[in-house]
Amino acid sequence: MSAVLAELPFANDHEQSVLGALMVDNDALVKVQDWLSVEDFYRADHRLIYTAILALAEARRPFDALTVG
């Protein structure tokens, strides 16, 4: 079996859209945080970004491209 077929299907652009939307509208996190977990992201860098968003939200700090970076 080829390496491409062995990978789980995922939508990179969808993951990026979710993360981008959260950084644009911080209030959107309350709508997804109960069912969206870090493990739901396929890419490791997306898992790190979502972890940073959750940590900043827990500290009651804004999370945008600058603060997450």
C-alpha cells in the first residue's frame, strides 16, 4: 500500500478555516470548545495552534495571529 493511501483523510483547508475563524472571532470558541478537541486536528501544527488558543482563552487573553504566534 502506498504512503498516500495509508494516510487518514483530512481537509487541511478546513482545519485552517476553523483556526482562522477562531482567531478572527474569539467569541466563537464557546460554540465549539465543548466538542472540538486538540485530537480532532490531523496536522501537528494545527494541534499546537488550537492548544495555544485554548491556553490563551483560559488565561482570558485574546487569541489572534499575533498572540498565538
